[in-house]
Amino acid sequence: MNKFIKTVATAGSVALILTGTAVADPPANFDVYTLDGTNMVQFGDYGAAAGTQTCPDGYTCGTPVTGKGFLQRQLIDGGGNQFFQTIVTPEDAVGAPAALAFSDETFVRVGTTGLSGKQAASETAAGTTFATSTIVNSGWAALNGAGTYNELEVAQSITVNDGSQDTAFNSFTLNQAADAAGTVNGKYMDVTQAVMITADATTTDNLGDDMQKFVMRQASGNLNNNAHVLGAPVLLPNAAVTDVAWAATDDVKVVWVGQQMPVSGVESFRFQFYDNLTTAAADSISDFQVGASTTPWTWVQPFGAVAPVMTIP
């Protein structure tokens, strides 16, 4: 287990020290390859064209340089920009990236600072599998699909599986946007945690499991594009103070905790909290309810189009 913890710590540290950087998609999707146990990586289908497309649309790909657990190749786009794709895995590994104990894939652009990379690791001990992945995008491509300049994006997750189903999940996402001059003008953060306390006989869903789930999301600036008007809807209809308003670009937060306990027979509960951090400290509401629904009372933008549910993840 020490090896796994060390890998997770390293990936997280790399992600967090890449400040002053920009986010964008790499030239190609991550994990479009398999390994055959030798020094060769077999690329999968990068596009919808007939047959197997081993080079992404709009790119010319050079002949890979390979070794045990290593591959590097050059990609050139239609504008002449050159990229290097590097893949590192355990020696003699076989299968797709999701089945490997460790994988690292990066794209760097020649003559420009930055990289786009994904690192993943998993380890199985005593029938329990721990898996984590970290994605860092920085530097050379300043625009995302919506045309927003991003200074930093970090996405990390850890999943625990007991051999038949997921039993715990922890994820952290941070997106920090900036204008073309590099001035930060928006942030979005998501922390999601779920843990199975006692499982029922069904391994295909969490409907009958004793479990808890926690979600916290916070948005501000250009990454909060949704105002909330009092009563549209009323956010917490059972609370003594039922609603809070905010304008687009305000710094706003929601927290939800749900617990269901059908196996043990302990009472279920739910807790939900909304806060407008831009206005007065009293501009927040919360409610706690025992023995009823465990799902959020309401869920509005900018916190996501769909409310979280009692599942792992």
C-alpha cells in the first residue's frame, strides 16, 4: 500500500504546483491504446472513420519510439505545430490503461510552455482495489471548448472496490479561469465523497446499502453564470429561513450530506446548506431532516444540472 499512497501523493503535488498555467484539451484523447506485453503500444480508434484510426483527425503522426513500458511519438497539426506524446507504463504490462497498476500519458508542444497529462494508478490488496487518477492541463493551449481562458484545472479521484462493487469514492476538481492578461476572474470547486457502511445482497446498485454521501460545490466570477431569484424556486421549503438569492458572478456555495441506513435500521437523514459568500455573512440557509428522503431538497445552477444521488460515486 505504501507504493500506492506514494504515487497518489506525487500526482497531487505535481497538480497543485502548476500555478500560473492554462488548460485545454490535448491533441488526442487520453487512454486510446493497449499493451501487448512487449515494447509496443497498440493505438486504438481516435475517430469515427471506418477502420482503426491510430492518428487523431487533423494530425500527422510519426513512427513511435518504443521500449519496455515506454513510447514516444511526434504529432503535427494542420498549422505545423509539433507535439510529443509520451506514454509510460510498467514493463511487460498487458491490456488497456484502466487495467494497469500505473500509467502516465503526456502531450507537450514544441516551443511552448506547458503540458497536458494524465496519471493513473491502482493497487489490489486482500481483495480490495484502490484506484486513482489525476489530470493536469497547463500552458500551451489557452482556450477551452467554450472559449474561456483557464489558468488552472486539477481533477483528482480515488475509488475503492471490494472485488464486487465500489465501496468508497473521493474526488476533487478545481477550475480557475482568467482573462487574457492572466487576471483570475472565476473559480469552480467540487468535492464529492461517498462511503458504503454496510452492503446488502445486491451488488449492481446502492439502493439497499447503508451509506453516506457528501457533496460541496462552490462557484464564483465568470464560472458562476447563473443568478438565483428568491422563490424561483424556494431552495429549502422546510427551513425556518427558506431562501437565499445571488447574482451571476457572486461567490456561492452548496453543501449536501445524505445518509441512508436500510440494512441497520438506523434513521436516514439529509442536510443541505446554501451560502452567498459575496454578500453578508447572514445570507445563508440550511436545513436538517431525519427519516425522510435523503436526496437534496433542490439543486440549481451553477452547481450542476442534475442533483446528486445516493450512489458511489
